[in-house]
Amino acid sequence: MGEFDLIERFFQRPSRRAVLSVGDDCALIQPAAGQQLAISTDMLVEGRHFLSTVDPARLGHKALAVNLSDLAACGAKPVAFTLALALPRADPAWLEGFSRGLFQLADAHGCELIGGDTTQGPLNLSITVLGEVPPEQALLRHAAQAGDDIWVSGTLGDARLALEVFRGNCQVSGEVLERARVRMECPTPRVELGQALRNVAHAAIDVSDGLLGDLGHILKRSGVGAQMETAWVQGSAAVTPDVLALPWPRRLDCVLAGGDDYELLFTAPVLHRERIHALASDLEVPVTRIGRITAESGLRVMDPHGQPINRRFASFDHFNA
Amino acid sequence: MGEFDLIERFFQRPSRRAVLSVGDDCALIQPAAGQQLAISTDMLVEGRHFLSTVDPARLGHKALAVNLSDLAACGAKPVAFTLALALPRADPAWLEGFSRGLFQLADAHGCELIGGDTTQGPLNLSITVLGEVPPEQALLRHAAQAGDDIWVSGTLGDARLALEVFRGNCQVSGEVLERARVRMECPTPRVELGQALRNVAHAAIDVSDGLLGDLGHILKRSGVGAQMETAWVQGSAAVTPDVLALPWPRRLDCVLAGGDDYELLFTAPVLHRERIHALASDLEVPVTRIGRITAESGLRVMDPHGQPINRRFASFDHFNA
């Protein structure tokens, strides 16, 4: 199968919103009047971001999900994406699964594939996603304010649990592993929650490198600090029973520094607590308050007895991992 | 050097037009009112699109140039780009050269780096470029009309000459090789020409896979055919003396099917001949008329004696090369 056949067979679909889509030198879109355009790019590499044995449909889902998660963290509405794909070979069965997983998620969010590139090479997936957000309403990393609550959506640590099992660092039942593996391979980008948090949250980021590391980005950008108790790691909507079953030090690692969660970490004024619970409940996404932004810089993590935890939690860094 | 240090040191620069640039979950840009957005993505893989020995500054140039060339082929004005980069290791000398070549070209076209991703992996460069074009003015592949002249900008075949030398298929002097190599490694995207051809040309494409193959895309999309004599391959502004020195069959291959030229191939009504010569002269870009669009489908290539050339010219296909 040649490059052009491959594109036609697996990636060409009737264009909806795009003026011009897959198949010309460029795609053309007409941005909605007055809206700002939010743009993000993420690249996934075999062996680093996913295992070679991953189900291609799940990989198609994840490649787009991690990009949609960036839009969610800005409060942007997905519009379109491009896909650049390096493949060792043009394997129809793999491409069928990959494109199915990709388009299923894309369709669920009305996000249209408008162009891209395919080439032969070590497996590499690079997606650039475009979204819209009204001016001044984007959620940004530098907008946290002293006194803000710190919130997290969904659950943390499940993806890391799966990774620890694959690395042979812990053992769980097949059922537990499968649940954790779905969270690792099929993360749920919090696209609707991100949009609902416009004008409610101050700062936001998606948890991709690990909670504490990603919180660190907000603190640095915003010129503030934070205090976090860990009672919520002992039992809350943010921790699944599977992660809760882990011994305390490993659980702390998974939840606070696990990474690959693709949940939203956001800060918001105390006066919006009720509103946040209400909008999260409408969207059926659990949200948990996990700390407070402080004027004093630095991140203080306390154990359930109020004592500072001085361990170092390494966040994921692609060149120092 | 960690991922975030690497981004800060080599890729973070004061943002100009972007509302928000490198360092948040998304970049934000405010599209100019009423303009359409042209978007293109190209991925370059080591060993396939460039040699491992390439000068990193030239590679930085080329990675952006091939994307700007897609904007040029649509008549769009460059605005911004994202860069996703997989690197085997964070080598400061390599990154310094790469980012220098990249930004030199970006600055020349006022095209701002607004975001991206860096990760460890086999060397892979994926760029998504954004440009603006007034509605209805984009140059598209499907707009060729019977009777149009077929034009090409610049010179063809030089990049392929360099490749043939590297493959050991022909020998040239060091001086000739260096000139051809610069054309292969540092192509010039015809950005200004593309914009000048709005409302003048009908269809356009950039020559990346080879002249005949790329012309074939226009013919297929436009539902037309073409007739091309090859007298111009015997001597015209479109063929450098270095390529002219090649024996006829190899010269035909290099010029008609060489690829990697990144020149503009476009069709335009006969009545615009003078205007096209004038605008090209203003921009100091040679343009050459090489054939005519016909209502009858199919591509007829004639030798200088008017006899049909029946050889097959294979265009570059990433999965059948």
C-alpha cells in the first residue's frame, strides 16, 4: 500500500467544518469571529510513551486524548487536528485499529482531522490540535492567586500503577491490572470540565508529568506557593480502591508523582466551591480539593499528621528519566 | 540537560504576535479578522528525509522550509508554527545549530514558534505551520482549467543530483556537489511568490515528490490533463548548468521526477503571462512555462522532437520507495 492509498483508505473522510481538508498542500479553516485559537502539539514515541504491544485502537485514542487534554487545561473547545505519523510499515490491520480509536474520540468531541503527513520510520505520532476560546477566558498557568483552593478532577495514580506492574515493581490481580491499564492506555481528556471552568477557575494545567511537578509549573508561573495535606490520599474520590490498596509510600508516589493521568489540576477562589461541585456533578466528573495556594513561595506537602513530607518526588522528564 | 531546560535554552523567545506562547498547555493566537487559516504538517525522519551527517543548522532550516513551502503553494502568509522534536539525546551543540537555522528562516518570514514538544526517541522533526489567506484567494490543487499555462518557479533537479551523487550513481566535482547539496539541504520556500500569485494563478502545488507526480495531483483533482514539451529541459531558467551537464536520460529523471525541489508548480490563464513575468521579476525568482493544461485527461510528455516519451517516471512514495 502506497502513501497516498494509505491516507485515502484510513484517514480521508468528508470534511465538515473545514473549508478544505486532507489532500491539498494546506487545510483551510475559517476561525469563528472574535474567538482566540488555542494550539497544542504532542508527540508520542514507542517505548517511551507507549509499549509496542499496545492495542492500536487504544493508541489512536491516546494520541489524540493527550492533545485534547491540553485544550481542556486551557478551557478551549476542540475544533480540528493534524496528524503526522511515522510507521515502520503500512500494516492495514494496525492502521484500521489505530484510525478507529482515533476517530471515535475525535467524533465524540467534534474535532476534525484536517491534514497531516505519513512517512516511513520508527513509530512516532505527532498531533497538533486546534481549539477555540473566547478572549480573556483561557485558563492559564500563571493565574493562580494566594488563597485559591487547589482542585483535581477524576482519579490519580492508576496509570502509574499499571506502569509499576509492567516494570515488575508490584503485583496485582489481572482484573486490577486491566482497569489500571485502561486508564494508562485510554485516558479521558476533561474537555467539557475545562470549558465549564472558564470564569470559575483561575489557573489550570493537565496532569501529564505527575501532580506535584505539574503543580510546580503553576506555582512557578504564578509566583506563589502551595500547601497540601495528604489526607485525601488516604481516601477520597481522587483515589481508586485499586490505588488505595497499595502500601503508603508507593501510593504516595503513584498519586503525587505518577504522571499520565490527564486529569485537570486547577486553582479557584474559595467562593466558587459550591459552583465547582455543582458543575462537576452535572458533568459526572469527580473533583477533589487537595490544598491551598499560599503567598509564600514553595510547595509544602504534609503527611496526614500535619508533618512535612521531605521526600523528593521526581516528576517525569524526558531527558532525565 | 532536562526537557524543560532544553526548551528554555534553545526554543523559548519573547513572543511577538502570539497572545501566549511556548510554556503553557496551549499557545493562544488571535486570528486576523476575516482571514482564513491555512494549516500544514510535515514530518522529517532521519535516513529518509535527511542524512545523519547533515549540518544541524541546515536541518533546522529545512524542517521549517518544507512546511513554509506548503503555505506558499496555497498563497498563504506565514504566521506561526509548532515544533515536535524527538531526539536520541540532548546535545547542546546540535541543538544550538538546529535552533539557529530554524529561527533564521522563521524570522525571515515573520513566523513565530508558539509551542511544541520535545521527547527522547529516534530523531524525528514534526512541524505544523499556520498561515493566513483571504477567503476565496487560496491557490488550490483542484482549480486548474483547460487552456492554462503550466509554470514552474526556480530550478528543478538539483536536489536529486546531490542524492544521485550520494548514492554513487554519478560523479561530479566537489564544487558542483556542494551547490546541489545546498539546494537539497537548504531549499528556498517560495513564500512571497505564492502570495503574489493570489488572483493570478488558478492551481498550485509545491514540488516535493517530483514534478510529474505533483503535476499529476493537480490534474487528478482538477479533472483535466496536460501536455508538456521538454525543450525547456534542454536549456531554460528552470535548469542549472550543473543539471544541464548531465546526460539526457538522467537529466530528465532529475528534472521531471527528482523531488525535494520545493519550487512552485502552478497553472494560470494565458492572459496573465506578462503579469507573471513581471511579478516574478520583481521578486527575483525565475519562472518558466513548461506546458499547457488540456481538457483531455492524461499527461502527455513530448521529447524535443515532439515524440511522446513513454518512460515511467516514478515519483517518491514513502511506502513504495
